[in-house]
Amino acid sequence: MLRLRDTIRLHNGIEMPRLGLGVYKVEAGQQVEETVRTALELGYRSIDTAAFYQNEEGVGNAVRESGIDRKELFITTKVWNRDQGYDETVKAFDLSMKKLNLEYLDLYLVHWPVKGKYVDTWRALERIYKEGRVRAIGVSNFKIHHLEDLSANSELKPVINQVELHPNLSQPELRAYCKENEIAVEAWSPIARGRILDDPILTKIAENHHKSTAQVILRWHLQNDVVIIPKSVTPARLKENIDLFDFELNAGEMEQIDALNRNERFGADPDHIDF
Ligand code: NDP
């Protein structure tokens, strides 16, 4: 039986909540502070931000002001593409920590595999990890070939790979590779930013369970052992997106959702990024 506060154990032994809040496109300042505050009140314990989102300061403020024991929370941020490279990444980490104003970070990710740079960037993450300033290090938007390259050229293995993942891009090969290599998988745009909420198959499954389409998709991820970080600034949706624990998709429904895969990205292809 899955529960809201369930965690997955990362390969370095650290526990990470299976469900968190993503704050991409949440405005710095009041909006992000209010959103994180509401989410924490509702029971969220994990927040996914990034230097690129420019709202780390507000995330840190809301976390500190919540009064929740820091050990109960799980905070992720990421090094942005133009800050990649060994020295640059160490500096970028320091800046993120200054903005977050937290004693330590739970998870630091390489945001995208910037060609020619991500291995050096990863080495900087290894150093930061060994210094004890972050509890776990991982990557984002890495394809299998990036993970293999990293494995051949570095000491530590990423604990997690955060990638675009939803029913139209269910990434079966990447998920299998990560499972074999004990790398957890985390979905960004888990509900495809709302683009597939009218899908007739998803809608039918949702009706059968008296749940919303978004809830069905999020439950599908959880049953696949994928970590999810749906974003919302709408209190009712923040509540809806964690109300996933009073129903279960059966094997047939899981297969029907798996069959919606079209290998279709809504976001950028990690092999062709120009940002
Ligand atoms: P999501 O799939 O989480 O969708 C967010 C959108 O869906 C928002 O417009 C939100 O609207 C709406 N929404 C949320 N819940 C519901 C609901 N229950 N019913 C209907 N609509 C809903 O997309 P994101 O791209 O934001 O991905 C989630 C997180 O993943 C990001 O916030 C970020 O943390 C991370 N991410 C990481 C990337 C990477 O490269 N590593 C790239 C992109 C995202 P509203 O807010 O108005 O309620």
C-alpha cells in the first residue's frame, strides 16, 4: 500500500520522498513562497527547484519559515547549463546554497548533459558530495549513452536521473537501464503540463475510479516506481496531486496507459539543446 510520506532508497542509502512539488515557472518572491508554504501544510515534504528557475531564495524562505524539522524535508536544486565545468559548478553550488540559505542540500543535479562539459561538471558534484555539503548527487535529462559515458569517466554513479516522462513518453528502455544500474528515475512534466488530460483512455480509467485524469497519470508513475514532482500554484490542484492513495490501477489499466507511449517529447531533446 503506497502512502504520501513513502520514500525510495537511493543507492547511497538516502531516503527520498516519492512525491514532491516542482517549482519551474513559479514566480520568485510571493508566489513561490506561498506555493511552497501551502504545499508543506498539505503534507508535501520534497521540493524540486533549480538555479534556472530563479526562485531558490523563496523556496529557502518558505522552508525555513515552515518550522518543519529540516531532516523531514528533501530539497533538490540543479546546476544550470551555462555554469557547467568544474570550477564554474563549484561556484554555482555556492551561489545556490547562498540563495537557499539552508545548511545543507539533499540532492544536486546536473540539469542537462551539456556536450563536452557534463563530465567535468559531474566531477565537481563528486567533490561537493565528498565534502558532505549535499546528501546525494544525480543527473537530469541524461540518455543511456550519457549515463554510459559518465560511468566510464567518473568515480560515483548518479543516484537518480530526472527526465521528461509521461504517458506519451514513457521511456521504457531508459527506465530498464536505470533499474539495472540502481539509478532511480524521476519524472519531470509528469502530467505533460496538462496536454493529455483529455485523452479518452485516461479519462475512462479516471471515471472508473472517481478520480481525475491527472491523478490517474500520477498514480501510474508511482506504481512504476517513478518519483514525481508535479507543479501547481493552485491550492486545489496541490491537494488533488497528492490525493493518490485511496485507489490502485490494475494490471490491465497500467498496460492501457503504457500503450499510450508515442516516444513524443514536448520538451527539448537532450542531444540537441541550444540553451
Ligand atoms: P507538470 O506536468 O507538473 O504540469 C504543470 C502544469 O499542469 C501547470 O500548468 C499546472 O497549472 C497544471 N496542473 C498541475 N496539476 C494539475 C491538475 N491536477 N489538473 C490540471 N492541471 C494541473 O509540468 P512541469 O513541466 O512543471 O514539471 C514538473 C516539475 O518538473 C517542474 O516544476 C520542475 O520542477 C521539473 N522540471 C524539470 C525539468 C528538467 O529539465 N530537469 C524540465 C521541466 C520541469 P497551475 O500551476 O496553474 O495549477
